Amino acid sequence: MASRNGLNPKLRGSKGRGFNRALPAPFGFDKGLKPDGTSMYFTVPVFVGKYINTPIAFELWTKITSTYNYSWAAMKFNYPSYNMRFAVDARGGAAVQGVLGQGTEFINGLNHVVAWFDPISGDIGSISNANASGYKVRLNNESVLQFSQYPVSLLHVNTDVSTTETNPFPMDEFRIYNRILSLSEVTTNYNNGFGANPCTTENLLVWYKFEKFEMLDFSPLQDGSGFQLGMRDYSGNNNHGLPINMDTNPSSPTYVLQLF
């Protein structure tokens, strides 16, 4: 914009999206989680020792090059059986619910995944890319019916709790809800696209954007006594993620947060 006398023109940078302004991370998406190694994952300590008496839904975006049996998240219950767990993975069996490999995924492309379990009804289900034809539900699963009887022993993000094999595929916008998302909600989140806010937030338990590591308070009372480097929970519940065996140095070539 020129000065009032017209003799000293000055340019003012344009503001707003669509006006020649480069936004560094529009809608919060820029980096994603992509570990480079084995046994690299996040734990969510606040869930350990708690009983799950409500449905739980996991939501995430990922890019895959195959449907090999890697896990994006898993919750294990304090029971001797290996199968007393729920894992968001590519195939599935027993109490593990597969969410990819149903013919609805995009190889070498971006995929939206939602999977859930209900410890009251025993139902488990999943859907990829809001494709109703690939909507998969199993009813009255015997193992899932036992979930509410045992406390959570582990909650891992980016690997199964039964293996140290790290998921090699990048992941972003990881969320956990305390209810099952309806098909219309799943479709809305998918159609809104990667990086948009979820259509419902009041039932969010966890929301990781994987943008950066921060010093966060992991103490149960949030009294400032348990600061550690972790991943911020944007749900407002302070259910932060604690990195295990991860390279958290942004200047390192093996830094786990890379462009998604």
C-alpha cells in the first residue's frame, strides 16, 4: 500500500489463505509420525490400570505401500492370554480387528481408517476410506466381552503390544474416542479431508497431530511433578503420548517426525 503522499510506496504483505500467503502448516498438518527403526512407539500412560467400560474408537490417517500385518495402535488388557487385546492393523484375528486389506485401501496413497470395539456388546468393526462396501463388523466377540473385566496394561501407538516390530508406514491425526463413530461421522471426517478438525470433539480422549515434541506434565494430578518429553494431546484431556526408543532430535536424519 502506498504512503499518503504517494512518494514513498510501501508494500504490505497480503493476508489470509488464497491471497499469496504461504501458510507453514495449514490446519495443523505438516509433519507426521514415521519411525526409522524397531521397537519405536508411543505409550499413553494415563490408560494403564484403568477399566474400559465404554466403546472405544480409533481414527487415523496413513500412507501404505502394502497391506502387510503392521499395527497402528493396540490396547492390551491385564490378562495372561495373548489375544486379550485390540489392535488396529492390516489383517486381524481373534480379538484383533483388521482394518486394511479389505479391498478399500489405496496402495501408495492416503488412507483414512476407523476401528472400534464395544466391551458391552462384544462388537468390533472397522472401515477404510468411508467405503460402506468395505464396512466390517463382527458381533458378540467372546474376547471383547471380557475386556471390561480387566484393567488396561498397555496402550501403544505405532506398534502392537505383542511385538517390537515398528510400523514403517507414516501416520498422522491419530485420535481415540469414547464412543463408536457413526457411518455419517466417519464419512464427514473422510470427506473433510486430511488435516481438518473432526466433526465431533466432545467424545475425544486422545488427539495427536505429531507436529513436535514438547515438555509435558505426565503426572496423574497434573501438578507439575512429572514433566517429560512427549507428544501433546489436543483433545484437552492431557492424555499425552510418551515416546519409547524414538529419535526426538529435530536436527537428526532419523528424527521420527517427518513430512507427511
